[in-house]
Amino acid sequence: MKYISAAEFKAKCLKLMDEVQATGEPITVTKRGKPVAVLQPPVSASHDDGALIGCATLPTYRYDDPFAPAVDPSEWNALNPDKRDGLFWS
């Protein structure tokens, strides 16, 4: 594995990316002699870009009437002082 300082990496970043792509050998970037990053080729260089589309989408739910209240308004006793059950109000 090849080691390179952060300053040298900054100066030669694009060239180093081409080198890693060509050789497949990772390069460790050091700062004050300690490793801080590793430049390496992707795990699967032959991945299908189409496989990534939609992989991070949220689940889809279907609502017949999305603007209808979730609970029947007649059950909204919290707004009607005459029908409060007394559990949370005195």
C-alpha cells in the first residue's frame, strides 16, 4: 500500500485518482504521519447505475382520501368542554 501526505494529496489529487483507477492499489493519505483517509477503487467498478435508482426511496402508502380526518370529528372531545371525560382536565 502506498502512503502519501495530505499536502501532496491536495496537490496531486486528480492524478492519484487516475492511478488508483488504473492499478487498483489503494493509497493511504496521512496527516502528521497518521493515516486519515484511504483512496481506493469502488468495491464494484462494474455496477449498474440503474440499480441505484430508487434504492433509497421511502415506502409508499395509498390513501383513498388523503384530506379526510384520521378520526371522526364527532370524537374530538378535547375541543368540546361539555364532552370531556375528565381524565386530563379538572
